[in-house]
Amino acid sequence: MSDVRKWYIGVYGGEAQARTCSPHPNEVIRDCEGDTFVLSRDYMAREAELKEGIAKHWQVICDQRAKIDALQQRLTAADERADTATSLIQRIVANFDSEIECHEDVEPNDLEHDQVLIEMREFLSPKDTEWRMNPCRNGHRDVGAAGGVAHCYTCDEKLTAANTREAFEQWNATHPAT
């Protein structure tokens, strides 16, 4: 990295001089005395280095954002597939239950069929609902809580509390389930 030096212009010892300045307080000419300037070639070289560094960092940020966006799209697609699968299972179970109610003589007699229905009912009533968060005010379901903050990954809605459990509980209290 190039070094941009500060120069002093002024009278020193009765003579007009141009000297490099020193930031050290014990030096004869310090950077706080007289008028100072930098050479344009030094300034332009340093400016070019800084711009190059900024451009590299900006590219890294853009690359990371693109990766995040791609992962978010995959997650959203997976969530939609899970929601669709849940909806289909709910419809199958509801249709089968209504068949049994309407036709009293219909009894499931296939053990595999019975097992599938049992597993679908278990799937529809998960045991891990304790930490299930309601959607944000905009209806986004991509929400989470960590470090005392409950937030929406899509629209950046946030709620801060003393700890994660409180943030989670406050979020669900202020955001109705849909």
C-alpha cells in the first residue's frame, strides 16, 4: 500500500521550506504546524488502492447476497412443498373420515391403509408446536427467533426482548396465527 506523506510549507529558521511532516510531537516540524499538502500522485495512488479494495469487498458482499437469495428461494420452495403436502394429507384424512361417518358400513380393513392413516394423523398433529412461530404482520412464514430477537427473514420485521423465549412469546402474542 502506498504511503501518502504530508508536506509542510512555511518559514522555518528564517527560510521558506517544503519538508515532510512528522506526526511525532518531538520532531522539529510537526503535522499541526503551518500549511500542509500532499502530492497529487501520492493521493491518487492511495485513492486508487482504496477504490480497488472497496470494489473487491463490494463484490464479496454481492456474491454472498446472491448465495443467500438462492438459499432463500430453495427454502421458500421447500416450505411451499411442505405446506402443499400437509394440505393434501389433511384433505385425504378428512375425506376418509367423512366416508366412514356417511357410510357406517365402511370400515378400513387393510392394515397398511390403517397404518398410513395413523401416520398421517400423527404428522398433522406434530409434537414440536411449542416453538412454532406465527407469521409476521405481512403474512410471511419465514420467521425465527435467536439471541433475544424474533424476526421475519423476508421483510425484516423485528421484536426484541430480554431473551429468545420472551421474544418468541411476545411475537406469538402480538401476531395472530393464520
